[in-house]
Amino acid sequence: MTQKKYQITIIGAEKYPNYNRIMLSNILQNKMTVEETIMNPLDWYKENGIDLHNHNPAVRMDCSLQNIELADGSVVSYDRCILATGSKPFILPVEGAELEGVVAFRTIDDTKKILDYARKYQKATVIGGGLLGLEAAKGLVDQGMDVTVVHLEKWLMETQLNEAAGKLLKTDLEKQGLKFRMETKTEKNFRCESGNGHRFFRWHANGYGFSCDVNWNST
């Protein structure tokens, strides 16, 4: 689509312009700043005649009238509408999933929240030993946290690696400071009675439990 042929309107829930989500783990690893993940700054939209409604999600769509109502009550009309909503992070549906300190890793705001936790607390658990979970865990170690990765399968990154390669990866990451609980299923989260409001115990199907300050879902 070109500016000459179309009048373009973009609607989004986040307060940031488009950015590279793949690079969010680099922020945790102190390799990039938030600003460096931004692909097109706000001025770019104005320069290209694009009407950007960020931090103002769509709440209702009327296909017969061809318009979209936004969260602030404004209405945007359209001739053609492209739905490109992406996805939401999956939080394990277990008891205690709603507790403060249980966070996902999907957005810039998620990343900022995790960095804030890393400045305040010491122990973190990452659920999921796939690529995203391991990048997240390494970033938290780089922030000075004591990190345990809880993984359901027998070896890490089982979708991409065979067993031998997965175990070699685990050995290398252990040398970098990560801890692992393999073949372990999360059952529930709950607060520790003597905790500080964020610390809670996490119990698993094999009966093993331990405490942490932050629980990061990367499933």
C-alpha cells in the first residue's frame, strides 16, 4: 500500500510505536535500550501521512457501517480493514496465577516491569526452557538475579534440539549461572506467610517446592 493510493490508519493497544519484540531479551541482557528496539518513531507516521492511534485499542467493530469504536469513544471509519492483532502471552492456568510478581514476557511494559523487579528482588523462576525462556533467564542472571528455569520436558529446547544437544546446552548455561528443574510441572503459586508481598512458594507435581520473588511465564 502506498500513501498516494490509500489513507492509512493504524490502531494499537500499546503506547509505543512498532518495535522489534525479538530484541526485548537484549534489553534484559544490557545489550540494547528500549529506544533501540523502536523500528519507526512517532514522527515517521506523521511524515508518511499515517494516522496512528496507539494506546487506544479497538473495542467494537461494526461491519455494516464499516467503522471501529476505540477505547476513548472515538470512531474510525474504513473501506478495508486488516486485522493484525498478534497474540497474548500464555499464563499457566494454575492457582495463584493472578498474584503480583507472576509476569509474562511479551511487551516493552512487561520488560520494564521485570527490570524493576530485578532491582528490588533476588530470586526469579522462569517457566519454560524454550528459546524465549532461556533468553529471559540469561537476561535475569545478567541483572544479578538468582534464576531457576522450570521445564516440563526432559531436555531444553526439545522442539529445536535432540536430547544430546539439549543436555549440552544445559551444561553450558549452568556454567553461566542458571539453575534448572527438568521434567517438572507447575501446580500452583502461593504467598509465603513470612514473605514481603512478592515472595511466594511454587509447588510442582513431583512434590518439590521452593520460594522466589518473581515468576516469569515463558511457556
